[in-house]
Amino acid sequence: MQRRFRLSRSEDFKRVRRTGKSYAHPLVVLVAQASESHKQIRIGVAAGKTSGTAVHRNRAKRLLREAIRPLIPSMTLRLAQDNTSGWDLILIARPALAGATLTDTRSALTNLLKRANLLPAVDESPG
RNA sequence: CAGGCUGGUCGGGCAGUCGCGGUCCUGCGUUGACGGGAUCGAGGAAAGUCCGCACUCCUAUAGAGCACGGCGUCGGAUAGCACCCGGGGCGGGGAAAUCCCAUCCCUCGCGGAUGGGAAAACCGCCGAUGAGGCGUGAACCUGCCGGAUAAGGGCCACAGAAACAGGUCGCUCCCUCCCCCCAUCCCCUCUCCCACCGGGAAAGGGGUGUAGGGGUGAGGGUAGUCAGAGUGAAAAGGUGGUGUAAGAGACCACCGGCGCGCGCAGUAAUGCGUGUGGCCAGGUAACCCCCGCCGGGAGCAAGGCCAAGCAGGAGCGAAUUCGUCUGUGGACGAUGGGAGGCUGCUCGUCUCCAUACGUACCGUUCCCAACCGUGGGAAUGGUCAGCUCCGGGUAGGCUGCAUCGAGCGGCGCGGCGACGCGCCGCCCAGAGAGAUGACUGCCCAGUGGCGCCUCGGCGCCAUGGACAGAAUGCGGCUUAUAGACCAGCCUGGGGU
RNA sequence: AGGCCAGUGGCUCAAUUGGCAGAGCACUCGUCUCCAAAACGAGCGGUUGUGGGUUCAAGUCCUACCUGGCCUG
């Protein structure tokens, strides 16, 4: 995931965390909010101190980025279908993510994105 | 072969696919939220932040004093360092294996577990060289380091007479008093001898007590003394003797410690030897303190630059008439005027202002009323178009900041070493919600299982790689770390 | 990045100049009660966060580490 698709501003994080809608999973938490200022998907990744030391925090964030990377084209397709505006997403790692594999994380993310109505429900093979 | 210690190196490798960040180059009928290529991309600790620096600001080549803090054996190394290197002193640790014995267990053997012990030689230490004693004695590792004579203060619980110094108990000496014993003297009784006036000897009892000797007890002393006094972590050198009224380093022999002098070794700390002196010299300075040395403070979220905006500050700053309506407070319109925007300037156009300053608004102080909110009065200060200049802090962008450095690698030389010098070669991560990841295959250590035999090797299968992620940089230290390899040293056993 | 503080029984806290680790609540047992509660009495419960050091002696002093919390911009 290239850097320009990432959420990086501190005020953006605050706004999404305050007004966005959240979806929880034992491995990860998704917070999503529609945005009118741009027409794309921006994704921020966070791992708190409860995730462990710096090694574990970095590993959790890499895992989340690698897991959501193949799901971005489906989401853009879905947004093109709805002709809606852009979306800001935040993925927050939970402590159990340290022992998870890539496939576990990817299925968890697919589940969350379908619940958030950000993936085409008909498409059963993402990526 | 088994085990130990120390030092050093590495910290999985190769290939493929997808993905991320930096730099450079590059493509275009589409200059894009576009594509392509090359190259580079975590560590020995990046960590903790315990020290020392570079660099930046305060703020100026941080210079002096005080306070405060840190450090403190000697020499060296270094830009610097308290922790680096090499010495010195004092202290602590130092497995197992081998042999023997005891007990227990079992698959009964040259078995295992636990506990205890270990000769000679050699070595180390104590002991004047010795005799003797102690030690299964190693390699090696590790903690600490100014001053408590001869600046001063504090503290040393409990116990103990006493915690550092005079005194207490005690031991002596002297004086006084009481008592006892002995000797002298006197008297009485009995026995024996000479012998018959009597004398002598011995035993027992009593009395006297002046002078004499000894002992016990009590009281007292400007007396001597610290040998002894159960305690305690610690009690003023140790052992033996001389000596004395009693004692004591008071004196003597040997030894221990400290100070001073000399000689030798060493740059020095210090060590060894020797002479001498007096034993007055308890511990604690990781208690205050004294001596010597060092330190200005803050930190890359330091600091610099940029655009916009805001708080705030300073300054400039114009003043006409006419008409209509009216509740006479004002409102509207016109004319010209003022300030500014658009522009390089003029014209033009647009916005705002205007006798507006008052029965306005905002504060402060005082008085009155009121339960409060508040209201009334007085005094006093400020504001009332707009523009110009200065101008923050935070957030944002650029920078500091990623190639020139206390830099890295190799070789050689010097040094025990930390390290230094010379030559050659190289440029080596740089983000900013924070890049180095994921998957697959093979190999390499390691572990487990199975099979084969020459009994420690081979083959197959499965499993499988720790601690940990740069954020201004660097040098030490500390802490975490699966394992692998190399070198040196030491102990024990076996073979030759 | 820098600075500061704390860690003591299950919980909340004391411990003066280094000198026998304590209090309240909780728990257990007993008295009281028909039974509880309350009250009263007794008891249990500690490697003072961990390691090393100084000292005769460490909760206290020094040092290294671990955990938790707070402050500044």
C-alpha cells in the first residue's frame, strides 16, 4: 500500500475516531467514515501499547497492511458502483494479532469490510 | 575423551513471485493520485538512558566567586569519559571428573543416587631457613580503593562496670574500730626426771594484752593500679617470663601491627630486606565534614527559514450642502468630499464613513436601594470609518538530516593491552501514523522417530532458528539473547 | 526527549538519627443469639519489588535492574 493512500494526519485520525463507525473483531477493529473532500480510500493502521513491544507493534501493522492490500481494488469497484465519495478507514490491532497468520488476518478483514458494506457482497473470492 | 574458564567471530543461506521506502536515470498521441529501469535499505545490542562528547540555543571565544552535584590506588590510552587498558593492596568465589567409605534403589553390574573423606610426591599458605601444621590448594573470575594519629562534630541499639574515658566492682597500700590466733609474761591442773628447800621438761586450761607478728570483717582516703569482671560485632597488642605491696610493655625473649630512616627492584602505587621508636592511637566518611580535581544551564520536541491567519503592540487618520418624510430622536435620496480595494499610474468602478459625540457602548472606584439577579446616582478612563507597520506560541511545509565523519574495510608496523601510525580501497539506511514484509521451494546447523550395519556413521520422515526494530550522530557501560564456529589456558582419565 | 515519585500481610497505609516490621479493614476460631449481623476476645497472615554491596546490624544508605504512576512542551 503506497503512502499516498494512507491516513497520516493527526486531525484525520481524530475525526474518524470521533465520528466514524466502528466494527470489532477479536483480531482487529475497523473504524470507517465517509469523506466528501476526496474521492479515494485512505487507510490508517494503528497498534497501541497493549499490542506489546515495538517489534510486535510493527509486525501487527505490517500484517494489516499486507492483508488489506489485495482488497483495495474490490473496494474501489464497490465505490464506483455506488458512485459515493471517498472513505477513511482505520485498522486498530488487538493483542491477539501478534500470534495470527496472514490468512487469519485477511479473513478477519474480509468479514469486517462486508459488515461495513464496503465490499461487494456478491463477490465471494476477494483478491 | 570428559569438563571448566577466558577472549574473539557469526547471529541462518540461496532462488523465485508479490509488496514498501530513499536516491538516480528515463518514457509519453494520454503530464497523470501514470509507467519503466538501476541501486541501496536495521543491530550486537538499534533497548535501558547510567556516564562522556560533538552540535544548537540561552548568550557572549562561560572568565571569577559562592552554593550544589560528581569523582578520588598508581601508570597509561583517548577528542573526552566514573565504568576502557595494564599494574598494586585488601577481601570473596573457584564445578565436575578420579579414588575410598557408608546408606538407599534396581534391570545385580567395573550400575545409579545421596552424604562423608582423601595418602605420598609436588605446589600454596602459616610458621625464625627447619621441624611441624593447614589446604582434594589450579587455570581463572570478581567486589572495593584519599583522610578516622596529626582538623572538628555526630552515632555505636540490646547486653555490659565501661563503647573510648574519667570513673564502678575488684586487687594492693595506709589510717581507725571490732574480733580471732600465735609468741612473750603470769596463774592453775596432770605426767615424767633430777631430787626432796626446790628446780627442769612436756601437755591441757585460764588471764593480761603495753609494745610485736599474722588473719578476718566494717568504715574512710586528693593513694597506687587496669592483671581480672559472665556481656558484646567490637573492651586499648599475643604467648611465656622477670618484677612488684598489688600490678601494668614497667622490663626481657619471640611474634604481629603502625610510623620514620636507609638499601634494593619498580616511572609510580607498592614489594622485599634492614635499623629505630613508642605502644598514645576501636569502628563508621556508600553520616556530616576536611583535602584535591571536575562541572554555567537546557536540549534535535535544540535551533533556523517560509506562507496564511489570530491574540497583541505602535502609528497615521477625512470632515459639505440641498431636498423629501417625520413621532424632531432620526431615516432616505442627490451633490461634492475622505479612506481603502481592483491597477505600475490615471480614468472608471466597488465598499465604508460623515457634525457623526450620544438618553451610545465597555471598564474601574465610591454612595444608595435590594434576598439574589440587578437597578439608580456621582467621579474617572477607554472605544466608536478605515489603513499602514511590527508581530507571536502551537498546528502545517522546508531544513537541521543522511557522502566526508573522533567514518568503514584490508594489509603492514609499534605496544602485554586499551590504542596509535602508514599505505590502499570504499561511500554504506534514512522515515515522519513512522519503510526492510509476506508466500513458496531447496539447502545448512539443531531436535525427535524409524531402518541398516563395521557401533558411530549412513539413509528416510517430521519438526525447526533466540533477544529484539534505527529516528541528530558518536565513544563507553548495563541489561536481554536459541545456538554455531575458532583460538588460548587449566583439571582429571585413557592410549602411545 | 527530559524530569519526578512510588513499590511493605489479601486491601489501604505507618515505621523518627540505620537498632525487635506495626495499625485498620478482610479471613479463621470463640463469647453472645433460636440463627445471623453488630459488638467483644483471641489467632492466622511478611524473602519489605529483585540482585549485589557498605555496616556489628539495612524497610531505611549506595548501586544495577523490574513494575506502575505523574509532570513539562
